[in-house]
Amino acid sequence: MVGFIVLVAIIAGVLILNKKIKVNKLPVPSATPSIQQKIESKFQGLKVPSGEASIELKDVSGKGGMGVATKSEIMADLPDLGEGQLYQGWLENSSGKTVLLGNLKMAKGGWILDYSSSKYPGYNKIIVTQGTAHILEGSF
């Protein structure tokens, strides 16, 4: 009888230990790449300069786009457009006044617009639009 109880205790101990080992072997989630990393991989060979201020442009439309902007360039991963449609880049100041920077062009696997922020002191918000709809936004 004592042998039977010892055998049951050993089997129970092995089962409990085995269950604990399985619990400890949960998969470790991998790091989610940043928007900047995704943009750099989308644009063929393009790197955002590490010494330059940059911001992430987040989707505000629900269309799934993303982007990165520096003080001289907007880079965006956006859906292709139909004929006659445009993405436009804008700067906005704290009082809500906007300045059109121009149309984004398809290049290097994504949408790009070069500009010079030094011409627009006090304008710190980047907006990418399609028509009147805001698609991406971010602020320095």
C-alpha cells in the first residue's frame, strides 16, 4: 500500500513538473518593426538620415497607409491612385494655417515629396491628403 502511494506521488510529481516546463516554453513575441523600418524596407535602398529629425506619419483615414517625414522630405507607403488622383503634402502651423508643399510622386517603391521646411518657420505639422481627405498626419 505504501509503495502504491509513493508511485502515485511520483507520477503526480512528474505530471506537474512536465506541465510547468510546458508553461515556461511559451513563444516569445518578436519585436514589431517601427514605421520608419517598414518605410526603409519598402523604399529600395532609401535610409532616413540618423542625424536628421524625423517623425512618423500615421494613418488617420483608415486606409492603411504610413509614412516618415524629415524637415526636407516626405516618404509614404500609400495605395496606388486612379488616373487624375493625387496625394498632396501640406504643412500646418499651430493656428491651423496650411501651406501646400506639392504633389507626392511615385518613386523608389513609394510616394515621395522633397521640400524645404526652412522656408516655413513655425509650421510643424505634416499632412498628406487625397483631395480634401486627410490620409496621414504627424508633428515635429
